[in-house]
Amino acid sequence: MQRVYITLRGDDRIAIYNLDPANGALNHQEDIHIPGGPSPFAVSPNGAYAYAGLREHFKLASFKIDSETGSLTTTGTADLNSDPCHISVDNTGRYLLSAYYAAGQIAVHPINTGGAIGSVEIERINTRHRAHCVITDDTNQFVYLPHVDDSNAIFQYKFDAENGSLTPNTPPVIEPPPGNGPRHYAYHPNNKFVYFDNEQGCSVTAYRLDPDKGTLSPFQNISTLPENWSGENSCAQIHMTSSGDFLYATNRGHDSVAIFAVSDTTGILTSLGQDPTLRTPRAFAIDPTDNF
């Protein structure tokens, strides 16, 4: 059974739905009460554990996922100095990485063999305010931290999966053109390309990933909006299908999902238009089968 977990920060709960693989319909299973404003959410690579950032309580929480029902049982928490806006689990399942918008920081916490979050962080590094997203690459050696609005930067790190430490790469910071505001990113499954959506620039910038150095170099910038459309808009999340054939980014204002075809060889994006959504689309996900 495939399940969908939706964090509801204002309601202090995580809603669990069952996904019908035939038609993509969602059937509500249960709500789990989680005090503290659960918001960013991540699942371990083996699918046995889950993690949430509690933005009102300045905490990270870990959960065991029931293999039969998908229900969540809290296994641990870690106190923080600020509220996390994004979290992810490294490819080994041993570390939880987190980004901090208000504080302008990146942090790494250990995860024990039972999937529980460690209370003491391994790393906490000051960057610039409005940091937004942190994910390891396919090799688990490199990490990027984009910053939106006036910070307008991508910090580049080397990640050591032996001890969870982060080391600034060379150069340590990419400065995109003014007004871009890189927010979230997605790796191509071939690990040759990385795509950042620009919150203020309303576009996607494609970067080549140097496999030896882990540094990024831009080669394309393409709008998420229709040609000649005018109005207030900002981009939110970006995701790629597991096949690497298609890339999607949400438009808040135009209220749509921008769709791109992706060249596996060159990484070049081709716009396929926009699909309308409800007002102010923000978070979304693609199921592992790429069907929904």
C-alpha cells in the first residue's frame, strides 16, 4: 500500500492517506496529533522512519512508520534555536539535514540505528538569512543550500557520510543574477544536472554538476510563466520524475504547475506549458511510479 503524508501546521497534525495505484485517488486513513506545528517532512531511504520539523516549537521529531498500517509513532525529538523550513535524510539514512529560513543556517543531526533523531547536532553553520532547502546528491558527497530574496545565493558544501560533517566547497558560494532568488532544487537521476527554481525570478536555472569537485555551473534559465503574462508571481517547490524525463515547478500567483521536458543528454529544458491549480500552490510530490 502506498501512503501519502500531509503535514498541517496550523492544525498540529499529520494526515495519512492511502493512494489507489489504479487511479491516484486518495482515501483518508487517519490523523496523527503532533503538537508544535509540523511542516517540513521527510522519509528515510528504507521507508521505515519519518521526520518532521515542528516550526512553532523549534524542534525536529522522528517517527517509526508501522509497516502494516503506515501509522506514526514518535521516537525522539531534538531542540533547535530556530524553526526549520526544509529537512531531508541523507542516502545512508544516518543523518538528517535541515535548512533555516529565519536564522540563515544549515544543520546536520545524527540518526541512530533505530531511526530516532539525535538530540545534539553534528553541524550548525551560519550562512545568510532566507536559506530554504538542503538535499544530498546521488553520490551522497555534495550538498547545496539556496537562499531566496535579497540573499540570492547558493552555498556549496562537501558532505562526509562517515561523520555527517559539512565543508564549504570551492567556491563556497554561487551568486546568481540579481532578482533570481533560488529556492528549491531537484537532481537529475543521472546526477549530471541540478535544477533550481527561482522564487523571485519565476524561472528555473539548470546547472551542470562537476562529478569530481561537486561544484555547479549554470547553462540555462527558462521562465515558469506563459509568454507575455503579467502579474505578481513567485515560485515554490520543484520536483522531477524518477525517470528524469519531466520537471515541474509551482507558480504562486499565476496559480499553476509549470511543466518541462528534460533532455537526458544535454539537460536542456523545454517548456510544455502550465497546468492550472487552486490558489497559491506550494508543496507537491510525485509518486514513485511517476503516474501521479
